[in-house]
Amino acid sequence: METSTPCFIVTRDLAHKIEQIGLGGAHFDDVSVSMSPQAEEMIGTALPEWRWMKLTGRAGESDFGLDDELYLVISDRALDLLQEAGIRNAKVAELRP
């Protein structure tokens, strides 16, 4: 089993959009996501299909990358797409020089 810290997953649809508009610094792989029976009962709906977003870019240079403190750093284009997709619970801050 391969692990990664931090780990980012996105829906299959969002991964497709990221690839479609040509954002760089990430590629996608299969990932298995499961829930306990209690969680399934509480949510009451099936989970979407997920993709593991593996970061390959450099922070501040690519659309997706990690900084030295392992924070996700994204370009304005990537932020626009993620906000459109719905990231209302994410904390967003300007990149410090």
C-alpha cells in the first residue's frame, strides 16, 4: 500500500476538469474510499468516485505544489476552479513571499 502525507483526493469529475483545462503540478491515481455502516446510514447517499491527486509541481511555480511546511499552494487559475467546484470549508490565504 502506498501512502502520502499530506494526501489530497478530489472527485472524478474535478480531476477531469483539472486535466481538461491543463492545470499542472498534479496527476491522478485510483484511490479506495470507504465508510462505516453508521456513516453510510447518516449520509444516506453514495459517495462520489474519488481520485488521488498526487502533487508533482513546485509551490509558486506550478498550478499545484507543496511548500516547505507541506501546505498546498495553488495558482489563481486552480483556485478559481476549486471555488467553482465548492471548497467552502477550505482556509485560503495569500502565499507569503
